[in-house]
Amino acid sequence: MSLDQTFAALADPTRRAILARLSLGEASVNELAEPFAMSQPAISKHIKVLEHAGLISRGRDAQRRPCRLETKAMDEANSWLEHHRAIFEARFQRLDDLLEEMKVERAKRKPATPKSNLKGVRK
Amino acid sequence: MNDMTLKPQGDHEIVVVRAFNAPRDMVFDAFSKPELVKRWMLGSDGWSIPVCTIDFRVGGKGRYEWKSPDGQHGMALSSEFVEIERPARIVHKEVFDGTPQPVESVVTSTFVEAAGRTTMTMVIRYPTAQVRDFMLKSGMEHGMGLSFQRLAGIVEKA
């Protein structure tokens, strides 16, 4: 299982809907197919993708093989994104502050045109 | 208002988009002049960037070294500029120290200005989908990505 597969699996709206349904509790393929205007084989295909990505697992009951949510893959995908988002956001907030200072500096250097300082690109 | 987005794109890339309230030549300078880069590309929690040298021309090299507040931990990155189109676009390659084998990513940063605001889009491309996956996994296991080692410590404490 890879993060890549996780993100690819999450990119499809039908699969996200299936995950949303499973967050309420386990369900069989038939039960999952019900709300969708889709054949059972089509739903089964989505379920295979989700299973392959580690987002769901299937029960051992040979008849029903209920699907259930596996939260670990989802948690990993989220924690990775959150982690990097936090890093970049912290940096860019410092960059915001720096740019404000640079704008003040530029305005000082060009007192003749204080109102058009946003456009200035002259040296 | 200046919300950032960060997401995987395809199976090789990560894309970061962020707007800044400044003209793009200014943002471009902040991304390319070492005395300015030093001011914001730190880690939080007191991580400093004692070495930040940038030879900003095509084929020129960059070197970045970070240190933890107690001086006990460090990380470093070497880069090389591939394309420079002031003030619209920078393409550079980067390799982090300390990976078992050198893994090079290619980073394309573009700057688009509208009404005095600049939108920066950064596409980080890994050589293969496997490498990107490896980067992501090591990031999760260690609380920091090998490709983003410079910022170690931020999340550990969060």
C-alpha cells in the first residue's frame, strides 16, 4: 500500500461516497451499491481500488464479506498533508512580514511617487 | 485571504500555491536573494539557517544549512539553478544531505502578478512515483520528510 494509491483512491467522488457510508458502519457490496445508479460490478471495482489502497478491508464471512473502513491509511495521508502544510504556512507567514518591510523600504526610496509604490520595478 | 494549498499532483509531484500582497519582482527577490531568503526560510522553534549561499544564475549553485537551537541537529540541502526568468519563473534541482542515495527533485516556481498581488505556484517533482512515495512515507515515520528535513522539529513539538 502506498500513499500514492491512497490519494488516487480518494480522488474519485463515488469512492469518497462509499467511504462516507462506511464511516457509519460496515456494509455489504449490495448495500453499498443501493444508493448509486451503478451496476454491482462497477461498485465492486471501486471497492477493489479502496481495498488495494488500504482504505477498507473485507470481512471473512464468505457470503456477505462486509466492507469496513480502515482509518490508518487515511490518517497517514492526512498527517502527511497537515505536516507539510504547517511547515509551508509558517514560512510563508514570515515571508508576508518580510514583504511588508520590503514595501516600506521601497516606498522610502521613492518618496516622489508614494501612491504608486506597488508598481515600482525601477532599481 | 492568502490561503495556501498543498496537494499531490499526478504520481510524481507535489504542488504548493500561495498568494502574497506584494508585486512579483519583490516576491521573486525574496525567493532568490540570500540575504532575503535567510529571513524567512528558517524552521520555527528557533531553527536557524547559518549557511545560505545562492549563486543566482543558470548553472549556479545554492547551499543551505540549518541548525537546531541547541546546535545538536542540522540538515543541509544543495541546489542548482536550471532556468531563471526574472521575475516570472525559477527552476532548480535540489538534493538533501544524508539520504542513503542522492535523490534529486526538480522545483519549478512561477510568479504571476495581478492587481499588486502575486500568486506563487511551486511544483516539486520527484524522479519516480516510488521516490515520491518513499519521501512521503519517511516523512510520516519520522515526523519529517527527507525532502523537508530542514524544518525538523516544528511538528515534533506541535
